[in-house]
Amino acid sequence: MADNKFYGGFAGAAGYAAPKNQTVIPEAKKGLDQFKEEVAAEVGVQVPATGYWGNMTSKECGTVGGYMVKKMVEAYERNLAGK
């Protein structure tokens, strides 16, 4: 298998790295970005003024992302319970 330094030495079956995460529904990107900022404020992570999250620590990004998933699962469960 080809050595791929960007993905810990793992390369896909075709020998190239998988694409970065992309929003499945492009129209939802703005709403997800707003949701991310709301969650960051709730957990006490300062939102980058530039909108670029690349300089944030893994811990900060993981906290925000994990809490986003938790809230989305809760919303889905509420939706299921309401049906």
C-alpha cells in the first residue's frame, strides 16, 4: 500500500486519499456553520473571528463537534418520539 503521510500511512483502494468531509446537502452548510458557532458559545470555546477553525486545538474542535452530534441525536430522538 502506498505511504500517505496525510492519512497516517493509509491510502484508499485506488492508492489515493479520501476527499475531505463535505456537506451532503450544500444548502445546509450555512445552517451547520451557525449551529457550530452556537454550540461553541455554549461550551465556552471562542469562535475564530476569521471563521477559520484550523488553528483551534483538537480538544476544542472535538468538544464542539461532539456536542453538535449529541444535540443532533437528541433532536432526532425528540422527532421520533413525537411521531
